[in-house]
Amino acid sequence: MITTSKAGSHFISYSINKTKQLTTKMMKFKKSILPLLITAFALASCGGNNSQKEGNQDSDENSNGILGAGATFPYPFYSKVFDIYNKEKGIKVNYQSIGSGGGIKQLQNKTVDFGASDAPMSDEELSKSPAPIVHIPTCLGAVIITCNLPGDPVLKFTPEVLANIFLGKVKKWNDPNIASLNPNVKLPDLAISIIHRSDGSGTTYIFSDYLSKVSAEWNAKPGKGKSLNWPAGLGAKGNEGVSGLIKQTPGSIGYVELVYALQNKMPAAQLKNKAGNFVAATLQSSSAAANIDLPADMRVSLTNTDDADGYPICSFTYLLLYKDQKYNNRTEASAKATVDLVNYVIHDGQKYAELLGYAPLPDAAVKKAEAILKSVTYGDKTLQ
Amino acid sequence: MIPAITFKNNGINFKEKAFKKTLTLSAIVAVIILIAIFFTLLVNSFPSLKALGAGFFYDKTWDPVADEYGALPFLVGTLLTSFLALLISTPFSIAVSIFLGEYYKKGIVAETFKNVIDLLAGIPSVIYGFWGLFVLVPIVRIIEIKLNVPPYGVGIITSSIILAIMILPFSVSLSRQVISMVPDHLKEAAYSLGATRFEVITKIIIPYTKSGLFAGLLLALGRALGETMAVTMLIGNTHSIPTGIFSPGNTMASVIANEFSEATGKIYTSALIEMGLFLFVVATVINIIGKQIIKRFTL
Amino acid sequence: MNDSKSEIEKQIAHRNRKNKRFKGVIIAATIISTLPLLFILFYIFRQGISAINWQFLTHLPKPVGEAGGGVSNALVGSILILLVSCIIAIPVGIVIGIYLSEETKSRLAYYCRLAVDVLQGIPSIVIGIIIYEWIVRPMGGFSAFSGSVALALIMLPSIIKSTEETLKLLPESLKEASLALGVPYYKTMLKIIVPTGLSGILTGVILSISRVIGETAPLLFTAFGSPFMTTDIFKPMSSLSLIIFNYATSPYEDWHQLAWGASMLLILMILILNIISKIVQSKWKVQF
């Protein structure tokens, strides 16, 4: 309380002195922190300014950076190709592998320049999109079945047995159904732990598409899709998560893209294809699976292929673009950069596919892809 | 109170008014932000609220292919993991609160353990998940193999254990305070009658601080319900109702984290946001109840 | 007489034993509770130490499956996102904290306090959803900025609360002395009251920073992540927490190594922040 007594005035002078000391201390502190904050902020906005200097109004589209998201299936391939593209052309491509479902959704929300999906968009998904979307295949991949068993044996499966395993009807490894197909393998008395995808996945789509074709029971329920109501099993995120979990869980079985098994030295099972041959997933058997008539929009299913040497669970993987690139604040430069990138991937980028274990596009597919790319426009101008 | 008297000097008058207005405005902004959050969640949940209604909560099939969204498995998973975590951590949290609030209130031992508990609270969730994946999961796997259960390693029990560790500091910080605030005369009266320390704790302190301890547990529960990253990495991500503590499951928060960036279709996205709304409401209710108890207790 | 005396003695001895045992149980339980922390810190340091080298700190991540690579972009990203969220949250938080410490009776203060309490309890994943709808979609893209806004929302309640608590503890006489001397209200607050409470306010700020530096969930669909080094806050950006999440769940051994190194970096940063806050608390504290 303020009093006029001596104590009061002493107190007031004490307070004033103390606060003077503190304010000077604080000023010193301010002096050191403030310039730091300013420089940091300047740096940050400088980054933003750069994009403006290159003549773009919007801050998220920038011809020096392309943003894509989607499938984890081709992620090793894309990550290599985009790295090379950055080294050769100086353009940064930021690809986030969030799953095919994510790629489709973010493209529909127009938050990315391109999407990526192994599952071609369904008619329903296309009709729900704000504008027409084209599919450009970039390579061929195989979905393989891998297991964690002692000795890492290469197992043989028939479609029926595989479906029954994933339906949860075959529960143990030493089940006679599996043993009869693999007489030379010592199968342990261990429960089968199924590992599937927890996110919306094109790999799941490809696998369930195959299972729906070979098993009526699977077709009825759960059917085919990017996110399924799995009868049994654990979920992991991305091809990365599934392979990671399988590696650590004894007795587990799951489906991953071939490259993930190769990179992590996991065994890939041989499957009995439609023609009755047990085929392993190789570049040749993947390419053989694509030996069919390809539709113009390239939305096609390659599973359960008729080809005698084809591996039965193969698929193209696609980059997704809007047919008309003129939307939101998209500049022509951005659109051209995106189209140029896709063009690179289907031509020069193909040599990296084989190195990594993906089958390059067959010539027929490349021709169809080029035609689709030519149809991508910016307003009324073509970009190729 | 912000004083009503201002000075007639025009320059200062303007600055005075501006300052006071800024203060009031900022408070309004806080309230607006909260209301906006609630409305965004509500409005974006409308499509699924309309299409699915109450069935959302007792339908046990989550099938995006068939456009069927029953969140019961996730509700069960959330409740199971949170309550299990609470169960595991409560004895420890009460023990630590007694340790810090009664036995070692000051001194180097108290400081050390206080810092340790604070550090536990500071470790990010994703690091808990990472550590759990590489240390806890193999241990649980070994136990599961011994118990002849599928050796997933991940599952309800693993995520509950990690959750228990994560929420311990939250209940401890509150419980410790209320225990140390028990009036001395109550304790001394008991001691003077010959009570041992154990008896003072169990018969005087605990009953006295009952509601404070309960509030601490509530706050810990609220934290556990919304915890996302560690749980996502350790729960197994299965869309079915967990059948036991060793089976995998899913919680609402981890489903949102897994599927939000790829939910296509209005109802799918809306269903996920509806779960977010549910989490928001439940966390808010628990939070408010907890704070009310604390207020009544400290008054 | 002798019998009843030994009865009582027996009882007392029994109660004393219970007392001692109880204390032992409490101490044991406390030590057990602290074990996880020691395990975690020990494990992270052991794994992380081998991962941290110059290449780790200065290189960008390599394509999938290739050895080497570093987390330089994630480190820069974490710091940058944090910096922007501080710029957003600190001024706003302090101002609201000042308001709440001054106004205790008005309706607005009541609702504001309620709002802050509720905001504190919102799960961070829900904040991520909100920011996706508010900023990412209208902006047409992911950006570090949206991540910063999300983190700012999470930081806000703790900054507000610690500011409010600190300022409430200051004696009224300080403010009244200043007002009595004719210092305008706004100058009183800004130049006397706030600086006096600076240690408490700063402690709150530093603690809230250490809390959000490891947040992952709100960044999942806002900052999104990037394999490149970028300082443009309106583009996607990586962060240490994001790469720990992505690398930990992958099957690649070198990614696991990177994740351990990143975890250790994060923990070091949190430890340093905590130590700084303790120093600030003790050295700058104004005693009344």
C-alpha cells in the first residue's frame, strides 16, 4: 500500500531502483536475442522471396520445387530418379511416400503437384475428383509374399492356399496345405501372424485385386481396395513398415513390393500362376505379365495374368496429374516443370528401374504413356 | 483490475486505450480460436454424423471399401489402453507422490527425483514409441512366446505400458503438490497420538487428498486418451476389437494419424474428423472436471 | 499385567515394522518408476552416439537404401519451424497472460480462462486436423508455416498460464507504486511488471518450447516433410520428429541409425532447454 511514511518512500525508491536494474538487464538480453530473431525471420522470408523473384505470385508452387506424394511401392525407384533429376537439372522434387490413398486424396485436394498410386483410380473416385485426372505408368512392380521363418526358406503357394492363409482359415505354418506344397522345408509349429497395411495402399489394392480374382470367398468379403477390413493380422504403415515388422516378428507373413524384399534380404515366395507354373517374381516375369492389350488410359489390372511365364501379382504404378494443369494459382512454368519431370521418368529414368528391381515399361506402355502426357494441357496450350 | 483512470494527455491516452484494447482483444481471440476449433470439427463431421448416426459408436466394422465406418473397435482400443495405462501407473504415481510430497520434500534426493520425473514428461512421444519398438516389443515378444500367444510384440499391452510411463509425470506433479499441502496440524495431531508415519499417510493424508489425487489421475487419463505417436507405433493397427491384452488393436488417435492424409471420399474423411471431435469432447470434459476438482480442493 | 504389556509391545513392533516396510515399498516403487527414464536415455545415447558425426549433421538424406546421408535438413527444419511458432505464440501468449493476471472477475476473463484450459487438453493430432482444414487446404499446399501455426496453438496455453501465474505472484504494491507516480498503465505493465516477472515468463516460454520441439502428430499433415534443405517456410519442411517416425518404422538399418542419432539430438536439445530454464529461474528471479 502506498503510504506517505518513510517506509513507504523507501519502498518506492527500492522498487524503482530494482526495476531499473532489471530493465537494463532485459534490454541487454533483448539486444542479443532480437537480432537473432530478425535474421532468422529474414532468412525464412528470403526463402519465400526467392520464389517471388522468379515471377510466381503463389508461394507454394515454384518451378524450382515440385511436390508429389503417394505410393510407397515405387518409393525406392522415385527417390533414386528424383535424386538424379536434382543433380542433372537442379530441380528439387519432394516426394513423400504416404501411400497410394494419400497420393490420390492430396491430388484431389490440390495440395500437391502430382500424386502417385499403384491402384488406378476407380470410376467413382474419378467422378468425385474436381477435374479429370490422367494416369501415367512409370514402371512395373511385383507384389511378393514374404515370411519370417527360421532359415528364410523360399516357399511355394497356390492361390487357394494363399487366400485361405490371409482369410485366417489356415492358422499354423505346419498346416498340411502348406506342407504339401513345400515338402523340402521344415515348417515349424508356429502360428501364422499376418502383417498387412494400416494405411490406404495401392500395394494392398494390387494384392486384394489378385485375391479377389482367385478366391470367390475373398471377393465377397473383404474384396479389393486400398484399405480393407482384414479378417486377421497386424497393420503397419507403408511398405517400409510392413517389411520392418515382418523382419522382427517370427512366424509372420505379409505382402510387400519386390524391391523391399530385395533390399532387406527377405525371401520371396513362388506363386502358382494361372497357367499352372510356379513363378518367382523377377524382372522377366513382371514384364511378361504386362504382355497384354493395354487400354488407352492405361488403367488396367495385370494380376492373375494369362501369360504362361508371368508372375501373377504385378502392376503398373502410376503418376497422377490433372489433365488441365491450369487450376488454382498454378503457373505455366510449374505445369511444364511437372510434365517435364514425368517425361523424364518414363524415358531417361527407366534405366534406374532395373537397377533397383523394378521392370522398366515395355515399349507399348511407353508409347501409350507418351500419348497421355501429350494430352495434358495448360488451359488450351499443350505442354509437350 | 485494469484501472479506469487515464490521463488527459492525448498521446498517452491513445496508447493507453490501444493497450487496453489489445489486452481485451487478445482474450477474445483466445475464446474465438477455441470456438472455431469446435465448430470446424463439428461442421466437418456433419456428413458422417448424418450418414452414420449413432451407429458410428457401436458398429464394429471399419471398412472403407464398403463405406462402412464403425468406430467401436477404436473406441474399445482407446478405452482399453488408457484405462490399462492408468491401472499400471496409478500405484507408481501415488508412490512417487508420497515419496516426493511426504518423505523427501526437500534436499538433494527430492531435487534429483523431481528432475527425473520432469524429464520423463519432456521426452517426446515419438521417441517413446521408437524406444518401445526396439526395446519393449522384443521383451513382450519373448513373454508372448512363453505364454503361447502369437508373438506380435506390438499390441494393447505394449502400448499400455508405454502410455503408463508417459502419463506418470502428469499425475505425479499434481498429486505431489496436494500431498505436500496437507496441513501440518492434522499430521501432528496424529503423530502426537502415537501414529506411525505409515498410518498418518494412509489414514490422514490419503483420505484428505483423495479428490486431489483423483484429479491428478483424471488429468493423466485425459492425456492418455489423446496420445498418438507412441501408440501408433506400438499398437498393431488392426481394425478389429481386441480380444485380449496381447492382441493388436487401434485407438482413435492412431487411426486418424494413419488414415487422415489418405481418406478419400467425403464420408471417410468426415468419419475421421468425427473421431477427432469425439476425442476433443472427451478430453475437454475430463480436463474441466479435473480442474473443477482442483479448484474446489484448493479453495 | 505382564501379558497385556507384551501384547501392546507386540502390536507396536508390528506397526513399526509395517511402517518401515511401507517406506521401503515407496522407495522401491519410486526407483522403479525412474528406471524407464534411465533405460531410455542410456539406450538412446548408446545408439545415437555412434550415429552422430560430421556427415550426420551436415548431409542431406540419401535415396532409399543407400548408405550414408544425414539429417541436416531435419535439424534446420525443426529449428526453423520452432522459431516461427515462437514468433507467433510468444507475443500472443504473453499478452493474454497479462490480461488474465489483471482481470479476474469479468465474464470475458472467465471464458478466456476456460478456453485456455480446454486448449491445453486438446490432443495434438486434433490440432493437426484443424490446421489442415484451416491453412493447408486454403493455401493449396503443405508448408512449414502451417506446422508452425499448429505448434503455436499447442504452445499457447502453457505460455499463457505461466505468464499469468508469474504476474499474479508479483505484489500489487509494485504496480500501485508505479501508477501513483503517474506512470501510465501501459508503461507500468510493459516496463515494470513484465520485466520484473521476466524469469517466470521466460521459464514458461522455454518449457513450452521444449515440449513442442518433439511434437510429431501435428506436423504429419501440415509440414509434411521433405528430403531437401529448405528455408522457405511456405513449403513443406522436414523435422527431427518426423524423420524419427518415418525411419523408425522402416526396415532399413541405416535409417534406424539416423533415427537414433536424431533422437539423441532431440533429447540433448530438450535437456539443454531444461537446464537453461532452471538457470533463468534461479538467477533472474526477483524476490519480494
